[in-house]
Amino acid sequence: MSRIGVESAFEVLVRARALEAQGRNIVHLELGEPDFPTPPHIVEAAKKALDEGWTHYGPTAGLPELREAIAERVSRTRGISVGPQNVSVVPGGKPIMFFALMALLEPDDEVIYPNPGFPIYESMIRYLGARPVPLPLEERRNFSFDLDRFRDSLTDRTKLVIMNSPQNPTGGVIPAEDIGQIAGMLRERDVMVLSDEIYSDIFYGDSAPASVSRCPGMLEKTIILDGFSKSYAMTGWRLGYGVMPVWLVEAITKLMVNSNSCTASFTQRAGLAALRGPQDAVTAMVKEFRRRRDALCDGLNQVPGMRCSIPDGAFYAFANVQGTGMTSKQVADVLLQEAGVAGVDGAYFGQYGQGYVRFSYANSLASIAEALDRIKRVSVHWDNPVASR
């Protein structure tokens, strides 16, 4: 247990809620959770499923019709050919991380993962006794991998590479040509890739982010992690999935039997409605996220001591705060305590996140405008934050 970590944004939320309990007004830009409601047709499908009796155990790997729908969607959106036998349905996206790493890693195996990155990657690697090999995501490369450094990080002990695009916490998207080069370095190696594509629908470029699974020779080496939480504003429904080689689906099914038995049947029926129903709500949500991204990044770039790259996906702005003369933790603390704005210290996402603060723009434009106003007021007192009270 001493090797296992936690998710940092929830720690910030606890501190923010404590301040609210004291009567403080806090603008929440810490949680990675869409603030939109789950689309009504999905909610109705869940209600109908409850009325129809979808309240009992289901197949451990997921309902056949949902696995089929997932396979169809992934095949279409990634340009690959997979079937329901390649799909494992689990309660949320995290079990795919947990189970895949449990199934693949032995003590002292090496895992290359993005840093700054989702904290659970490193937590699971360390928990299993494997060796984490952080690969810095560099601002000058729009928070993508340095390919030379990636090549140098590969050893005979590398058993897994974790990729996340669009990325949390930076919003970065790995260019398709870079993914092709990464695939070329891995194709002949005895190594698997966990491709975390949970933000696959939330992008702002002309084309969807590339998946390494599409590269020649990589389909049998890739685990695609995706789910319903981000695309359909279903974080509380706990519904995710992995697409992977059949032998790994069988391993994950064993782990599911020993832990969760199955994913709730009525939420799976809702997931089927999400995939097979209208996608208008997803399109509208991404359009609004783009407006918020532009407003937040433009505002942060006007704050003395801050600069913020424009993210290409997800719903996070990763602001460089080194110009404030303070550490990123100090900046995040000042913003919460003095300005009433909850962001997350970039160092929570790994050593290479020091000097940055993550802001989630999963909040209204009005709230973002208020947060920016508060940040600007506090920024004039960076050297003496208490004076901003």
C-alpha cells in the first residue's frame, strides 16, 4: 500500500470544499469532469432498462450487443478491424489501466509513460513492483514526446509503453507522424502499448487524433482505453472499455470475475444508446469547450508571469507559471486561498509538471471569466500574496 498513489484533483476538491464550508466562494477549475448533463436519450435508455429488469448479473466481459457496438465504433473511428471478441467492458476507464498492467507486468519490468501525466499510471506501475520510466512532455513540442529521448528510453526490460492523446493534464495531441515513428521503434520489440484514448472525441483540429493501433503491425500490440465518461458526460455512470488482443481480453475477464463480477447491466444499456443514438450533444459540447478554451487561454496569457499554450484536445489548460517567481505549488495555493480559484499544481502529475498549473475549463464561460478576473487581481501581488486579501 505504501507504493500506491491517489488522484490529485480530488485532493484539491476536498480543500476547496473545506473553504466553501467556511463561507468562501470558489471557482472550480480542478476536476476533469464535463459539467454538461448526460444527454436525455441516454438517461431515458437507462430508465427503460431498469423498468425492463436489466438489474441482474450480466456477462463478465460485457453485454454482447454493447461489445458489438463498441467494436463497430472503434473500427470506424480508428480505421482498424476489431470484433466484439476484442472488447472488454468494465466499470470506468481505470480498470483497463489496472487490469492490463496486472496482466502484463512482472517486478522490475520497465514502463515508459508520459510525464506530466495521469497520476494513476505511475501509481499502478509502482504498486506492481515495476519500474516507472517517465518521458517528459515538452511545452516546446506542444507537450508531445521527444522522439530521440523516447528511443533512448527503450531497453530490453521495456514491457509496456503508455500513450495518452489527447492528453491529461496538458491537452496535447501527439502528431500522427510522431505516432508512426513511435510505432516503428516498437514494432519488432516484445512490448505492448496502452493507448489511453478517453478524450478521443474532444479535439479541436480538423482531423481526429491518430491512434497507434492503426500503424502496421501494432494492432496486436495495442490496448485501446476508452469509455463514456468524457464524451457523453457520464462520469458517474462508471462505464468504460478496452479494445485489445483476444488473449488479453481473456486475462482481463479473469480479473473482472475476481473483482467486479460484471459491469452494471442497465448502465451498459445506456451505453448502447449513447453509441447508437444521436451524437449532437457531443458535437455541441466540444464546440462549447472550444469557446471556453479560447477564453481561458487568452486570459491566462494576459496574466503577468504566466503563459499558456493552446491545447489541441481534452478540456485542460496547462499554464506555465515560472515567470511568477514562485513554485507551481505556491501559485496553486495562492490562487485557492487568496483568489478562490481551484487549479491543480502541475507537479501532482509528475516531476516534469513542476512550474505549471492545470486548469480545467469544464466550467461555464461566466465562471471562467470570474476566475480570470480573480487571478489577474491576485497577480499584482505575486511577491506578497497575503496583501491581495
